[in-house]
Amino acid sequence: MMEMNLCPDVTGDDRQWRFLGIWAKNRWEWLVTHIANMYFTNTTIGFFDSMGVETVDYILNQTELTTICVTNDYIAKIVGLKKDGKAVHIQNLVNFDTCTEEQMTHC
């Protein structure tokens, strides 16, 4: 994570933060990613189905999040946010699943 700069330093509340997002239903990769975040002193930002587009974009802007670990279910939502001019800081999607050909053409 450190060498790839997936979690760049962000200043807020008089300290440095490193954030990594996770948007997936409960699965072992969610837990492993969260534990890896703790090991590297990153803060996990969790996204949930009940969050609307405005809420997700607000959190993305507040944290300046550049990387989200996702499942196939949420790739289209993030791509849609980017197409609508939102999620401006997102640069990386780490997929827990295998991408479909349709997803590859949209990314």
C-alpha cells in the first residue's frame, strides 16, 4: 500500500491521516483489508448500501479518498459518480471480485 501510494497523507484536525475505503458486503476480504489498514495505521472508511449518492460524495470529499476496495456490485456506482463529476479524488479501485468484460469497458 505504501509503495503504490494508495493511501496518501491527508491533513485534518491538526494531524495526518491515511484513508482507504471499503464498499462491499461482509466477506473475509473486508476483514483482511480492515486488519491491514490497522497494521499500516490507515483509517478504514466503510460505505454501505443505505448511503445515497450525496452522502457517499460528501464522505469522499471530506476524506479526499483516492482508493476504494470494492466488489462488482459497486463498481458501476463509483464509475457513475465519476461520470457525474463527483468522486473527484478517486483514482484507484481494488476489486475483490473478477471484473466482467462489461466492467472493463466502463473503467
